[in-house]
Amino acid sequence: MPDLPKLQALCELNYTQFLQILPDCDAEHLSYAFSVSAHLRYVVQITEAAPYTTTVSIEQQAPDTPTFLKPKMTVRLYHDARMAEVLSSQNTGALNASYPYPNQRMRQRNEKFLVNLFLAEWLDFCLKQQPKAVSEVQ
């Protein structure tokens, strides 16, 4: 059984950090590009905006890095619950709260928690770099 209180607390932290990075997260089809160095850039695109939720895609852009090493995920922000949850990571599709182990796809028992932890670490990294939105495309 997954440790849901830890996952919920992590999703609440992720939401708070997301709001510090994205100045406006309720406009559909808005994109932000954040440069954290000369060779490392992230693009955050709002793909869906509804009254209580926003769905964003996050993708690393580094020209000299192989595609399989570039993080890519889809995150949903729940504004009423003040939570941000990773819906998919590295094109794996929807994640269950927990998995039996071993399983056919060899996912970790707590894979959903782990990808949300990665998001928390990425958001923390971005905040420490003090990223500035270098472009907004509507």
C-alpha cells in the first residue's frame, strides 16, 4: 500500500514551488523557456487550462544531450486542492499509485512517488538557479 500522506505532502510542495516559477499558470497554450546555463534550458508549456486545473508539459532542451537523458513530464496542477501531480514521465503514460513487484514493466512499487520526488528536486534546482522566463509564446 502506498504512503499517500507523503505523496500528498509532496504534491502540495510541488504546487507551491510551481507558482514561484510560473508567473501565470491559467492561460492555455502559454509557454515559458527557462535558461539555467548557456547549455541547459527548460520549456514549460501550458497545454490545458480549466477553472480548477492546469496541465503543463516540462521538457529539458540541451543540444548535446541524448534524448533519453532529457527529462520530460506532464504535470497537472489542482488549484482547488493546491497540489501538483506528475501524470506521466518520460512518455510512460499514466502512473498508478503503486505497483505489485515484480511487474511486467518492472516499475518500482512507489514509482508515482519517485517521479513526483524528481519533480520536487527539479523545481528546487530551478528556484536555486533563479530562472527567468526568457520567452513567452501564446
